[in-house]
Amino acid sequence: MHKNVLLLGSGELGKELVIALKRLGQTVIAVDNYLGAPAMQVADGFEVINMLDGIALSEVVAKHKPDIIVPEVEAIRTELFYNFEASGIQITPSARAANFTMNRKLIRDLASKELGVKTARYVYADSLPLFLEGIQSIGLPCVVKPLMSSSGKGQNVLRDMQNANYVFEYAMQNSRGDIKEVIIEEFIEFDAEITLLTITQKNGETIFCEPIGHVQERGDYQESWQPHIMQDEFLLEAKEISRKITHALGGYGIWGIEFFLSTKNGVYFSELSPRPHDTGMVTLAGTQSLNEFELHVRAFLGLPIPEIELLRYGASAVVLANDTNTSYPVFSGIELVLNEPKTDVKIFGKPATRPNRRMGVVLTNDIIGTDVEALRDKAKKAAALIQVN
């Protein structure tokens, strides 16, 4: 079985996806808006376009005639996916899923209003007066996010009205695409955040990875660990919500579904990505029999996944850049990290840096039953040893 795959978005997650596809003999063209993106370095070919330019996107599709289109970022003219799908091209997981989940309004309204899933209270605003009105409705503190963004860009927790104008402008300026609107969410007092990697299959039932705990700063993933130990009833509730939402959206592949866990109030649906999730990079530590990228590829290629076995406990911590540099970065301290047993480093290969940009990840693992907090601490200390110059 051979497929031509067009990968839209070529960051670090896309790079691992290309590697998984190549190991199964597929042909991959990697697309992004800058030259030298990580996935381009391992793909069969590449294109540099603005994926929000519908004409440019259609021309690339016509040129390469893919069997499958795999989105890896939000900033894509996703409404064109319906036309591509109608022409016989497989969209991963589906045109509906990709279109809905690239826009927080569509997915939040589907979950809350149509499916009755428990979420934080929320309102939308596309102007400062409506934003201020929304804050009054939701109350302080509240979370403010662009309707379309990636890696937490534009997200803030608003705690007092003195910062309201700045938070609104920051969210609007960091909006991706042509959707200039924000969502104002109730601030949930949660005990933990988790990602539940959910796999929908063409010829099999919906299956799940062990839950992944994670910590975010500035709305962006900083560390993750697997498994996150949680109450059985909460895990069952999260699985049921995941089944309900993925069934409504349709298609085949892996979904990174984020939840807030509250001891008092249970499980709240937060976000959904119809693709491998950044917090799921912890699966590269060998925690599972198949990592999240291998699972995604098997699912959308229609290949069987007999089981997902937890092999060991693991943790990840990101390596961040401190400043802006347009020349290719140099890393120091890697040898110090690799001197630690059961520890690994993945450098993403991004050609330039900017403050807080993810440039790599440190991974560590140990036997099942290991103290997860100790693993987290080990990963964070190791990541701090690497300097990006």
C-alpha cells in the first residue's frame, strides 16, 4: 500500500509524523510558510506557501495530487477541505473535523451547545466594547484567547480590569488567519490538566492512550508526563466526552483532547486538536508500544492497531530559546543531559529562534510504578542544562 501524503504544517510534530510515514513506505510533501521547517528536512519534497492563501493552497494540491492531506497547524484555508474531500482526496481526520477544530468558536459551540458537554462558561467578542461587556458577564479572573491561534499565542489570564485593553489587543494581534475575534472563558479552579490521546479507526473501535498530564505557561506546553494518575470515574467521563465529540466530527486519526480536572466538579472539556498533540511528545520516551505519530499514521492509513500497551512511565520538558536570532542555532549542554541514564534529547531543527520558541525536548523514562514527580523533576532539570545560542 502506497499513498502520496501532503502535510500542511511542517513543525516538530510534522517532522515526527514524516518519519513515521516514511517507515511505512509512504511519499510525503511537506508544506509550510518558511524554508527549512523541521518536517521539510526529512520529507520527499516541500513547498513554501501561505496556507491561508486559497489559490496557492489549491495550486499545491493540484500539482502534487495527494491521496491524503494531513493538517498539522491551524492557519490553513480549511473550508477548501470540503472541496478536496469531494474530489476524492482523504482529509485527516475529515474535512469537517479539520474545519471545526481550527476555530475555537465552532468546536466550543459543537461541544457545549449541540452535544451538551461540560465546558467553562464563555462568550465571544470582536471589539473592545463587546470584550468589556463579556468580562462583566463572565467575571474575573477569566481566560482570553484568540479564536484561531497556535501554541498558546495570544492567550492570557485577565485578573483585573487595568490590563483589559492590553489583553484584548494582545489576543487580537496574535490571531492567526483572518478571524479577528476572541473567546472569554470562565477561569476554572482545576487540580490538573490532561491530554487524552484518542484514536478513531476506520476498521476498529475508538481507543485511548493512558492520560497525559501537562503544565502550560503563556498557554503553551512546558512539560508533560504519562501516565497522569486520576480517579477512574473522571477517566471514564473524559473517554465518553472524547467518543462523543470525535464521533460528531468524523474521520480517522489521533486527537489530542484537553481536559481540566477538578476534584469538586469533575471533568471539563477544554480544547481539541485533530492531530498529534505537543504534550504527546512524551510518547517519544518509549512509554507506549506505539508513539502518537505511529498511531496517527496507522489510523489514517487504515492499518490495524491491535493494542496500545503502556511499557514504562515517562516525562518530557521543553528546551526554549531566549532571544531572536535568524541564524541557525547552536546548542550546548546536550552531552550533560545524555550523561543521565534513561534520558534523551530531540532537537527539532528550527532554523531561527525567538523568545520562548520551542527548540527541542528532553525525554526521560523509567519502569512502571516509578515516582512520576521524580521523573518530571529529572526532565526539567535536564532541559535547563541545554542552552540555545
